[in-house]
Amino acid sequence: MIDISVFKKLKGTRLDLADTSNIDGAEAKRIRVDIFNMSQNAFAEALDVSKKTIEKWESGENKPNATARRLLYILENNPELMGQLYRMVDERHELSELPGEYRFRLSKGNSIQWAVTDNSEGPALMTGYIGER
């Protein structure tokens, strides 16, 4: 992680935000399909927008706003962060009640593979999938 305060103290340097102006509906669709292999419904849920919003982006009717473009940029360049948008809950207990470390990974199709480890290099204590496999 970058400590921005360090750069601010250096004379003759500046930090510019990443240019996200090129992220349009076609690019959003490429990110959704090629990187995450997600349906419009699943992608909309992850981004906390409606499916209609995703449809309008992808048809070219609307363009993602600046906040959405930044989120898409971050997710495109750090796809592992998509798993942090989800919290595992099953009918028996919340995953957060289990000891250990939780890992999420997008799988082919519309599913997310999850694993609970005991923070060692050993095998996972529990694994499973969310969604279609």
C-alpha cells in the first residue's frame, strides 16, 4: 500500500490520480466478462447498482460516473479485491464466527470459491462455492 503522506513531503513530486476517463460501457463489459466472468445481475449486485444501470452502460445509453469508473479501475487492476465485497453467511453460522483466515476467489461461471484456513501453509479447514458451478 502506498503511504501518500510520504510523497507529499518530497519536493518536486506530485501524485496524479489514475486516468479513468476511458472506462465506458464497453470497457465495463470487458471487465465484467473477461476478468470476472460474472452475469449482469451478479456484477450489478457487487457494484451496488441496478442491473438496468449495467445494461445502460453496456448498450452505450449511459456512461459509468466518475465514482463507478474509479471502482471499475481498482477492480480491473486488483481483481482479488472483488472477494472483499462479499461476506460469507450460511444458515448454520456466520463465517466470521469461525477462527482463521478467509479467502475468496472468483471461479469460472457465476461462482466464488471460498476457503477458511488456520493461518498456516496447511490445507484449508473448510472450502465451498457460492453460486453456480
